[in-house]
Amino acid sequence: MAERRYEYAPAGTLPGLLQRGRGLGASMAAEDPSSAAELVYGCIRWEWRWDRKADERHRYLARLVRDLELPLQPVIDMLAADEDTCARATRVLELLALGGSAEARDALRAYVRDGGHWVDVLQSLAARWPREWWDDLEGIAAARLREGVEDPAPWEFPWMLWGLKGQVPKPPAEKLEPTEGLTGAELLELLADPGESEIRKIAALMRLAQREPEPGLVPLVPSLGWPGGRYALTSLGRTVWKLGALAMPAAREWAASDTRWLAQLGHDVLERHGGKGDLPVLLAELERDWVEQAWCGPMYTARGLARFGPEAADATSLLRRFWLQTPHSSERALYLDALAAIGAAGLPEAYQESLWDCEANARLLAVEHAPDRPYALSRVAELRDDPMEKPEIRKAAEARLAS
């Protein structure tokens, strides 16, 4: 992991497991901390999340640094790197400080005094630390604002509390064409008009999404894509989802379309409302995603398959492969849910591994369903007592142990 790569290492290797935030990676790293150290640091130094907004890593990596007793200085040094690396190091050090590390706490406070990305770091600390840990930095922040060119947004913490107001205005929201007074029939007429702009049509879809389902939308759906045919118009998906079963059986026709966004929308409806006869279509979609290594979205197909329980047993192998190999860690819990609904073998081991998973929703499932084995229950107790853990998981762990 000497340089940033877009290709993940194989899922069965320690680098691949750590890049994916898998629980097995944490367990393997604990067997030889000195050999794992550079891999852990590399996962902080470089961005490996498939989706930075959805996939979690900071708590996973902070725990690795703490549990493997790795020196903090390499992480502290990352604060001086580029903005993104500094942000990742900040989140890890924030959690370590909450876990009791005075070194991490002191390093972040010192960075606010002297560091280049100090505004972002201070805002992050104010959002996650107790106020008494950063409130005394007001004078330093005021002095740096006077001396520098930074203009923090006044509605952010801590500026809102301190009254240190920057001059950056909120960006104006994009104004959509007004559709508020139009009836449902008029909105559908607007959507059917090839001369109307995409902006007006998006506004109409947003308005329909706020109202009762409008069945007249169904025949218009194939025409509501952006020019070029690659994407649906914004808000079309949630407007169609609101139709529910009213979008059937048109969804079966959409699912067979050569237009990718329309086929995907059709599958989305089948996943939510399809019957047993739609199982082959959903299985084919999951198979296609696996062949194409399409990591964003198969969790929705998994959720649809889960509705059929054991009747979807033919999906077991694919679902397990996605659970093991997806780099999109936020989807992992839904694959586990689907495997459980189907009644797949090996669930106790999967739940036990997930006690170390990077994703909070996976750890929550694991706390609730991990087997009553000493090793697993010991980990549940650790999560209950870990100040770095999320409150809802600590509470669930306490309830599990009490039962």
C-alpha cells in the first residue's frame, strides 16, 4: 500500500480486508501488529472508501491504532499533508482522544494554533468533542482570523457560539421554475410536453413527489431522462417509488429496457413490489452486477430478494460473495440481512466477524445476533464499554448482555 491505488487488494488478503473495513481484517491485524502497522497507516493516509459520504472507516481505523498499540506520531504527521489526508487523520485522532488519548487531544489542539487547515479541524472538533475541550481556543481562533484570509461560515460551530462571524454568505439555492399552483393533470401535461425544459420537468416531479400518487405518470416515465439517455431526471425515482404497486406491471417492461437508467428503475420497483414470478429477473440483475463488478446498488436487489425468504435461496452464493468482497462497506449489512432472511448457512460466523466491522449498522446487527460464545460475548462487552463506540450500539450491547 505504498501508493494510492483505485484497485482494492484481493478480499482474502490483509490489505484487502483493511481497505474494505472488514472485521476479519481487524482480527488478523491483531495477530501481528508490527506487520500490520504500515497497512493501517496507509488506510488513513490514502482514501480507500468507495463513497466518502456513505462508507465508514474512522472508528475502525482509530480502534486499530489503539488496539494494536501503534505509535500516534505517523497519524499526527498526516495533519500536515493535503486537506483530505488532514481530515482523515483528524477524525481518527478525535476518536482516539474521546477514547482517552491525551496525545491525540493535545496534537489536535496544537494544530488549531499552528496548522494550515485549522478552520476545518476546529469545526470538526467543535462538532464532536465536549465544549470544554475546545472552548478555550476562542482567543487563538480570533487572532488567526484577524491575521489570515480565512472566512469561516458563521452558522458553523464554534463560530456560532463564539460570535466570530465570517463574511462568506450561504450559496443561494438554485431556483426552479414555479409549479406550486399546478394541478396534477397540469403537471402531467407539462411532463409530457417535449418542448418543456428539463428544469421545469424536475420541478414538476418534485411537486408530484409531495402529493398523492399520480398513476398518470406511469406511461410518461420512459421519456423522462436527460438528453443522451444515461440518467433519469432528478426526482423521478422517488416519484415513481411513491406509486408503489401502481407502477406494476409497467416496471417489468422497464426492467427489460436497453436504456440503463430505465431498466434500473424497473428493477427498483420489482425489488419493492414484485411477486414470486419476478425472482428470476432479480437474480439475473444480481448476477449481472457481480459480473460487471457494479458495487453501488446491489444492496437494493438484496433487499428485494430478502422479501422472498427461503424461496430466494438461489441467490445465497451471490449475496455471500458481495458481502465478502464489496468495497462499498455501507452495503454490507443489507447483504447480511438478506442472507439471514433466506436462512443461509454460516450466519453465526458472519455475525461474529461483524462485531469488528467498520460499519455501525453491521456492528448493531452483530451485537443483536452474534452467537452466545465466550469470544463473541467478550467483544460485545468491549463495545458496551468503549467510549469511541456510537451510543446506540453501546446501548444495544448492554441490552444483549443483560438478556
